[in-house]
Amino acid sequence: MANMQKIGGAPVDVDDPCQVLAALRLVKTKLAAGENVEEFSIKSTATQESVRFTPAKPALLEQEIQRYERLCAEKQGTRTCGRRWKFRY
């Protein structure tokens, strides 16, 4: 039985790393477009304050995307070279 989870509002089988990767990339695109931005404002007679923030952590999201890229590549039988090791001859 598939282990379904909602990621970015879409149901995804979390046992399939390629589906999770696609959903995480969609979340990253929505985050870059400013779709997941919250705004709070406080108004008084003298001042007006406004705060905008996003509930996601972009660095952690990118780390998970890289992890699921590796898992998806392993599932498909392809190799990926890590970004850390670039050989120059």
C-alpha cells in the first residue's frame, strides 16, 4: 500500500523518492514566486509596522532536494556525482 503524504498541497507517495523530489521542487518554485509569504501589520495613530516572512527554510529545502535527487537517481539506476567533488584535469 502506498504511503501517501501531502507536500505542497498535492498527495505524494513518500516511498517513491522521484515523486517526493518533484513535489519539493514545486514547493521551492512556489517559495521563490512569493506564494508562501505571510504578512502582519500593526497600525496605530502614530506608526504603521509591517512584517513579511516565509514559514519555510530555503536552505533546509535545498538540502532535502539534493538528498532526494540522490535517492531518485539510485532508484533509476543512474549515478550522480556530488557537487562537492569536481575534478579538473
